[in-house]
Amino acid sequence: MMKKKFFICLFIFLSFPLSILFASDQFEPDNSIDQASLIHLTNINGVNEFQDDTIQIHDFTNSNDVDWVRFYVTESVRYKIEADPEPSSQCDPGIEIFDSDGQPLHEDNIKPSGEIESIEWTASSTGLRFAKIYQCTNSNCNPQYGPQNAYALILSKTEASAAFGYITGKISPCIDSVNAANTRIITQHNQLIYGEASLLEECYFFMTNEAGKFQLNVQVVGFIPYSCEINVPEIGIVDNNVVIQKKPELRDVIHLMRYLGFEKNK
């Protein structure tokens, strides 16, 4: 009986694809542009106070595994995105940059396994961009897979004017409906989006942003949109807590209208 159970378990184990059996990185699933995870700027000119929130660690489970990220850029600013293999890692990544419509903009020249891959470019307009990081599989590559062959993904500004600021805060009330699926936090100026925040545990949020005055907009499904002006410092932090109010339900609106009508006719 024990031998029969063993073979049943072995059969089930072997029936699963390797990508499921072995742990994937924390950003999965991110194999398509629609699943792109949000990446923030890293300060390469000084101490990075928020390294855990800006530098992402990825790996490739197999040859079909790709990693997509999304980020916002500002017109005429020069950026760099790099895939830096961890020590002893032999992954062989390549990078492509896409515009907000998913059209390709830039692609790097792939270097040998274990070496840093990067793309530098100047943003032609302000707005959303995507990056696709994939494992090189052509005849000149020697790709290695799994978490022992991970890489660090880093987005940065490259010029002397590479300063930017951080925006942090907490949304209250912190309830179950305040989650990544229902919540969007962005900064805007002249109707252009300059940044997007990550929603962290306990309803805290974090983002990097150009220095200057912007409108901070918070939308949570079922709640009245929140908006305020913020002044983002260079290489500094602005903390802005957000209090949201639930949208009135239809029956409450009807009750209020009836009450106001009654008061008017008194």
C-alpha cells in the first residue's frame, strides 16, 4: 500500500511543469505586458534609503519565462535600466523597452552570461513605459535558470540632474477593499502622469517622483476620489497620509433628497 501511494505521488509530481514545481520570484506572474510589475527609480548617486522598494530581484524559471515591468518617465530626461546578475549567477538576460502602446523603442546588445545588461535612452515624451527582460536562448548564449541564477533589475536617471524625490504615506481607513486591485495612486501635472505608487502592507504607499509641484490623486473603488497638491523635494521625502470617504449608497442619496424636499415644503 505504501509503495502504491509513493508511485501515485511521484506521478503527480512529474505531471506538473517545472515552472510550477520550483519557486518563482515574488513578482510572478509577470510574463506579459498586462502583468507588468511596477518598478521605481533607484538613487545611484548616493545612499539608497529605499533599496528594498526600488531594486527588484528576478530569475528565469525556464526558457519561456520573461519579466515585464512598467514605469513612468519625463520628457528629455535620460534613463538607464540594467539587469545585473547576482554574484555567481549565470543568467543571460536581454532587455527591450516599449512605449505605452506596447510598441518597441529600444533593445540592448546582449553580452556574455553573468555580465550586466543595460539600455540608456532619452525619453521623447512624458508618460508610461514598459521593459521586457528575457533570457537569451540563441546559439551564442548559455542561459542558466532558477533562483541561484537571479539578477537585480535597476531603473535610474543618468545625468547630473538625476535628483528625484520620494512620496510616502498611509491610506485610512485601512480596510480590505484598500488593496492593489482596487487602488490607484498617481501624480499628475497638466494632465500628464509622472508617477505611480506601490501599495504596501497595512495600506502604506511608496513612490519615486520628479521634484516639483504635482497633484497627488488616489482612487479606491467604492470611495470618493482624493486629490491634493504636493511639493516633492530633490533627494527628499514628502509624507502625505490620505483619508478616504466611502461613496454614499443610492438609498442614502434618495433618503437625503426626500429629507431636503420635506424641509423645503415645510
